[in-house]
Amino acid sequence: MTAPEPAGQTAGSGPLLTASGLSVTFNVGSAFGARIRKENFVLRAVDGIDLEIERGEALAVVGESGSGKSTLARALTGITPVAAGEMIFDGRKLAARRRGRDRRRIQMVFQDPYSSLNPRLTVGSMLSELLRVHKVVPRSEVESFSRELLNLVGLSEEALPAYPRQFSGGQRQRVAIARALALRPDLLIADEPVSALDVSVQATILNLLRDLRAELGLTLMLISHNLAVVRHLCNRVAVMYLGRIVELAPTEELFSNPQHPYTQALLAAIPTLEPGSWDEEPAITGDPPSPLNIPSGCRFRTRCPLAEQICHDQDPELRAGAASAGHRAACHFAFSAAGAAAPAGGAGQD
Amino acid sequence: MSITAGAGDQFAPTGGALVEMSPRPADRGVQARRATWYKNPALMAGLIITGIVLIAAIIAPLITFYNPITQNLTDALQGPSAAHWLGTDQFGRDTWTRLVYGARLDLRIAFIAVLFPFTLGVVLGSIAGYFGGWADTIIMRVVDVVVAFPFYVLLIALVFVLGPGARSIYISITLVGWVSYARIVRGEILVAKRQEYVLAAQSAGLSNTRIMGRHLLPNVISQAIIYGMSDIVQDILAIVTLGYLGLGIPPPAAEWGSMINGGQNFLSTHWELTTFPGLAVILVGLGLSLIGDGLADILRPGQ
Amino acid sequence: MTAAFSPGGAPAGPMLQVRDLHVQIATGRGTVRAVDGVSFEVPRGEALGLVGESGSGKSMTLRSILGVLPPTASVTSGQIILDGRDLVPLKQTDLNRIRGPKIAMIFQEPMSALNPVMRVGAQIAEGPMLHQGLSRAKAAERALDLMRRVGIPHPERRMRSYPHEFSGGMRQRVMIAIALACEPEVILCDEPTTALDVTIQDQILRLLARLCRESGVSLVFVTHDLPVVAQICQQVAVMYGGRLAEYGPVRDVLHDPRHPYTLGLVRSAPDFDNVREALIPIPGAPPSLITPPDGCRFHPRCKFAEEDCQVVEPPMKPLPGGRATACLHYERTIESLEAERAGQLDPVDLQVAAEQPDEAAPAAGSAP
């Protein structure tokens, strides 16, 4: 079987996608109303992100609600307009409004399998429409290519004339993955692909993503709030908080040696099959600030046990530690004795 | 015995023929709906009533025996008899014949007349809902202006300006009637465009036209169709009213409105001249409304 | 392992007992047997987890305890005994008197469970005023106190706020305050943290544990998330297809299951502390509850299934250590576990994990 390979045999070296200073903003309500409420009118969902995605890797972007991870995914895919910053894909700058070939190279799988497929289109029509509009294969090969795509995700060709409603959640997600792969992308962004599925079905989709990476050499960016999934599937993790990346490191390095207090709190909060003592305080108290009112200086300082004056004055940069170039954290106390003394996560310390 | 991979999953490539999936309520929804359409009493009653009238209109020459237009003054104002089932009018024309041919005229005009505002309204509503911004603002303000006028006032004014005849009826009804469809479709699209499959289509680089036409519209059109059913009734009433006021299809054409008008002078003596066309209007209105109700039941989203 | 809750006082008998509960839902397509013979007990001051996936019947079980089933659903047989009193035959008026003072419930989506046009303080105070006859002033005092206990900052000010002015985590705290307002003896929790971020979930779970420890309340905690159950409950009941699959102390059931479904659940979920080579999904799909499979509900998806599994409806067989299983051949589950610990994965499992057609030979999923 000729597996559909990613398009545009990439130039081979350097990161696949580089984003610099990426910002995405939304206007909330009316300017007037915002002034009355003394809130910002502009919601900075993504607030200056620098990110590289290497070819063939699986990068996870984790964060909680309000972190901006979904917005980042949509901005990279080209669905949401970018307010500032630029993206360079395979050496070429991505234009603000993408055309043709650029569109195809980054594709997305969405979270909700029940609304991400058009209920009125059969699987076959869905796929053939994409194949034809983008001329991915010659017209005569559209149907056979569709069948290959389905096989790739583990569905038989009997799925072609079927409507989404005839499928279970897990199967729908597979259709969604097949659809994303139809355009032969180089980068697949999966936004919480298994959150809406039953636990036992999640495994099939995760296994599928892992196998697709191996078979197709696909680069994967996984958005998830579930760190167990991330640990299973990805080799590098970026942790986001209120629109910024606060820590970026290879997976095992991040989980065994987190440098940013937010990451440490996140890890400590994960429930495990081996419970800690219930007398401890929760990993982190209070609610995250509203993205409309991002704190000055370090945006995490309002909930950070280490906060000092410098955190109020200066916004820390995402910088690497002396020992590990691949591990970066945006904290004034990262990679120092003070950072190591912070309460370590209870989970993941094997 | 052990179950190997994919056995329960009938779409798995290792499986054989498509096995009937254990029915999930959500899956069976539409099949169940399609299967029970003929069990819906409103829909069936509506279809029967409207069907009878439609068939009568179509086979008009077979069930009538006179010319609907030719005057025959010697036979004027006869009551119902074996020769003239419903009697004759003041010009000697057989009422039954005029009734059936009136059905032809009124129904034809109404069914065609509903299509233009439907199309115009759906297109403008889609544009307003999908693109938002200035397009939305402009279109919706025009809608507000049109809606501010009572339907008949505007209709009559337009027909008056354009002169009597079928063509001016079509134009006037279109210009006045599109607004409801626009509102309905705009509302549906505002909701539907947030669905993730629209985002998926956008991320796949499909053009806006294609997304609107192929992806969004089929999912939102059912509400417009249901409204269209009641709109046909409204159009029939409008046409009949125009005819009654002398602004519709000009005489001597057999048309229910002008028949009602013509017969009203003879209400005390030959009440059938006015009453039967009126009853015909009611009957058709009833039939179409029932169809609309039945469709609304069936096409209602969800269970 | 320290018990998360200290047992309550001396009174005899468990706080809540469910015996052979059957709940059916009438639909256009037939009768759905949502709960088909479920029995369990919750001792005073302890927490029981009800674990299952969608369609397992866990939510219906919970709602039938409180008596808030949808209009098309009804309890067709069985007993629900709260503190010695059977709730099933009670009429709504009698049930209303029990709800609040005796049982309360916390829902998954706080935004839809809270009244959007009523101030939060009023919602918390409503219960005590209605059920316990507290005066408005006293009820307001209690509401204030509760808001403090659940950790809502500036409670005096926030009492007059509306639900939409709170964040998700805070709304959940408000719901807990409402649930605690009439000092119930049992709190039913229907996936209360599923919609919350993990750090907020951590806060809420600890809060629940602390509150229950302080007041000796029993909990029934419904979730699909195995680690969450491990954190907060002592006992767990695993449900599948409207029936119980397995029952026992949490740690034992999750680490050492005695039912192939539990085993499948544990193996298919990625565990943060234990990254396995391959996740092994459970093949197939949940059963239809209108025409469920004969015999054991799980047999079509079970790799240990034998002939009798297709015919005989397995009873709950008691096992040592306060456990029970509804599997006729549970020893095969034990064998599978031992093999896994010895480092040999079942080749059938690997085929399931690989799940690719023959032609596309997968790179992953090879035996360790």
C-alpha cells in the first residue's frame, strides 16, 4: 500500500515551523463598555510566543483554560488571524491569508468528534471534495486514494458511503484524522483529540496517532490538558499560561525536573493511582487571573509561592538553563537553587 | 474462543461485510424519522387535502364541462343543478369550472411566487450570517425597513405601481417576502458557523462560497423550508386578496379572489358564488398548513 | 494507606444501601434497561466511587437515589435504603422532605445547575429556610459560613453575586456549599470535576475530602476517571452495561482487578506514573441497552469469554478482602496480570494495540 506521504518533501533541515512573537488578540464587547468596567478591551489570547517545531517530532502544548493553547493551534493552522508576529514554515514565510499549497501543509484535528464532521456529507464526499478542490491526486485516483486514507486510519472502505451519524465517537475521530491527512500535510495539529471520547476508546486514537507518526514521518503538535496522554505520546512539551509559554523541555526532562513553579504545581495536581496525603494544601490556590487583566511583570506572580519584587517589575524571558539547552523556562528563579527549592511535584517522581 | 482485533468494529478492515451496529439512539434518529413520515397525522392529512386540490387542478379539463371564461348570459345566475353543479354566475359562467380553473391559476402563482423570496432571502441571509460585519449590518437594516411596513400595505402599493398581472405579483411578493427567510437563515447560520466542521472546512482552504453552499446551507435550510410552507398559504391569501381588490389577475380570468368579489353582490340570493371560492381558499390553506406542521415535526433537530 | 475519611459515629448499618436496582427508560425505539440489577452499600462517613464509561448506567443510578430521573425513566424494581428507610415507594412530596436534609447532589456542569437569575447567597440559603425552617437572617449567616468553609474569597461581598460572575471552580464551590447547606448525610457527586482544569480539580477534590472528614458525610462519587476515584474514595464499584462488574477497595480493584473490563480500563488509559509501551484499547463498542447481549454483558468484547459467558448471567461472586466480581472466569484476569508483571504481554493484546491492516506493518506495538 502506498501510504500517502506528506506533501512538499520538506527541505530537510532546520525546524519545520518557527513562530516568532506570535500574538492573537480578540476584541471583547465594546470599547466603551470595557472602559466602564475598567477592564481591557483587548483580550490577548496569545501574547508573544516564540516556538520551533522540529521535523518529525511530537510536541505537546499543555495548559489550562485561558492559557491560549487552542487559539495558538488555530493561529498556526491559519483559521484565526494573527495580530502580530510571523510564522516561517519550511523556510518560507507564511502569508497572512494562506493560499493553496500553504493551506494544505498544516492541518488540524478538532476536539469534538460530534460536531467536527458535516452531518450531511458522507465520508466519501467529504474526502473527495478535499481531494478534488486541491487536486491532491488526479481525478481518476480520487476514490482509490480515499480508500487508502481510510485504511490508514483503520477503517474499511464500507465507511465511504456512510454518514457521520452511523459512527461511534472513536470512529468519527478516525474519519477526522483521515480528512486531515487527505491534504497530505507536513504538520498535524491535534486539539484535544481524545478528550471527548470514552476512556477505553482514547487508546485507539492515541495508538493511531503514534503509528501515523512512525509510518508517515508526520510532525505532530498535540494540544492537551491531560499530562498522562502527553507523557505517552510526545517527546517535547510546552507549558502555556495566560498566552505565554512558561516552560519548554523534552518530556521526561520536564516531568522529572520542572523549573517553572506553574509546571511544578500542574504536576503536583495530577491525581494518581497512588494518592498522597490529603492533609496537604492543594498544589495551587485561587483562580487564574482573567486574560483581560494580565498581571504586570511575570503573569504567574499572583499565584506563585516564590514571587518577589522582581517578578512584579520584570517579565521573565523564556531562557535556557546553563546545563540543558533544550530546556527553557520563563522564571527569574529557574535553574537556580531557589527554583529547585520550590515544592516539587508529588506526581511523576519515579 | 477469543475475540481478535476489530471484531466488534464493523468498519475495521479486517472485518467482513457491514454488520448491523448495535443501535444507538442517536444513530437511529434520522432513519427513524424518515421511516415514520407517513405515520405523521398532520403531514398525511395535509398531503391528502392538498393532493386532492392539486390533482383536481391538474385534471381540470376532465372534470369540468364548460369554458371558464366565455360568457353565456342566457344561463346567468342559475342555482346548483345537474347541469351546473354549483350554478352559474352573473355572466353565465359555470361556477364549478371557474372554481377548478381558479385553483390552477392561484396555486400555480402561489407556488412560483414563493420561490423567488425564498431564494433571495436565503442568499442574503446566508451572506449576512456568514460574513457578518458590514454586509450583515446593511442587509439587516434593509430588513428592518421592509418589516416596518405592514405586509399588505407594501404589497398593494407595489402592485398598484407595477400594474395588474402575474408579473407584478411575482415582483411585489419577492420584494416584500424575502425578509423572513433572510432572518431565519441568518439566525441558523450564526449558530451553525461555530460548529467545528465549518472550521475544518476553513482550515482545509475551501472557499467561502463552497462552505456556505455545500456545508452550511444543507444543514440550515430545513427551517426555511418549513417557513416556506406557511409562506405559500400567505401568498395564496395575498393573491386572492389582490384579486378581490381588483389588483390581481385581471378578469375575465377565473381566479378565486375576483370570484369572491364578483359574487358578493349576490350574497343574499346566490351565496354559493362567493362562498365556494372562499371555502376553496380555506381548504388549500388548511392543507398546506398541515403539511408545514408535519414537516416541522419531522425536521425538528434532535429527538 | 490512610483512610481519607474517618468512620462516623456508632449507629448500626450502612448509611445507604442499594439493592437490586432496576431503572428503565421508555424511548421510541424500545425500553432501555439503563440499570439492570445493581447492589452496593455505602458505610457512614465513607466514599464510594461509581466508575464506568458512557452507557454504563452510573448517572442513572445516582439520579434514582435522589429521585431526579427524567420523566421517561423509572425505577422498576429494587430498593434504595437510606438510613433504614426505603426511598423507592416514596412520593415526590415525601422525597422532597428528604432531599436537602438527608441527601444532596453535586452536578457536573455548575453553570446549568445554578439558577442564573438568583443571587448565590440566596441559593445557598434557600435549602435551610425551606427544610429546616431557619429564619432569613439565620439562613444568611449559615450561607456566609458555608461560603467561607468552601473557600470562596470575600464571602460577604460575593454572596450578592450571580453565578455568571464566578469562574468554573468557584461555581463548583458554590454548588458544594448549596449541597452542604442542610447538613446532609449523603452527598451524591455526578462527575463534579470532569469539566474543571486539573489544578482546580485538585482544589475541589481536596475540599470535598476535607469537608467530608470534618462532618462525617458519606459520598457517592460517579466518574470515569480512575485516578480521581483512587484519590477520594475507599470503595469502588465498576459498572458496565447497566450492571456491576466488580466491587471492592479502591486500591485493590485498580491495581489488582478481578474482572476483564476493569483490566481493560486500566490498560487502555494512559497512566502518568506508569508509561507503558502500548495502550491496549478494549475492542468493540458499548452494548445496546435496549437489546443487551445475553449472559454476561461484556462477553462480546471479552478476550477471556467462554461458552457459558454467552448464556449465563454471572452473579456477583464474593471474594476475600471485601471484594466481589461478576466474572465467571476471573482467574484468567489474574493470570493475565501475572503474565504482565512477569514481562510477557499477551499476543492478542498486541494485535489489538497495533490495530492496523496486515499490509501496513506497524513499527510500534512490538513485544518488549
